[in-house]
Amino acid sequence: MPGLREQFRTILQNLEKNCDIHSEQWVRTGDTSHLSAYEHYKKEIIEIKEKIIASEKKEKQKRKTKK
């Protein structure tokens, strides 16, 4: 069974692409809706990465206690 990192790989890649698109569009147009979308995608990326890190730390602790 793959870990969270593998399960979220494609989702993170898509979120990062969307983040890049909206960042570029905000710079080009100055439209604040693109900045808002950029911030939203960035927040989602951070939340997922934090979840992955927490899960990996928890798994590492489990392995240590089994030894």
C-alpha cells in the first residue's frame, strides 16, 4: 500500500501547476482574483505537505517502537 506521499503526488503536481498559472496571470493582468486563487492553491499545497510530513513522522515512530 503506497504512503500518503505517493497518493498525493499527482494532486500536488496539479495544485502546483494551477498555482503557477494564477501567479503568472496575476502578474500579467493585476487581477486580484488570480492572487486569491494563487493563495488558495498555495494553502492547499501547504496543508497536504504538512499532512504527509505528520504521517511520515508517525510511521517512523511506530517503526522505532516495534524494534
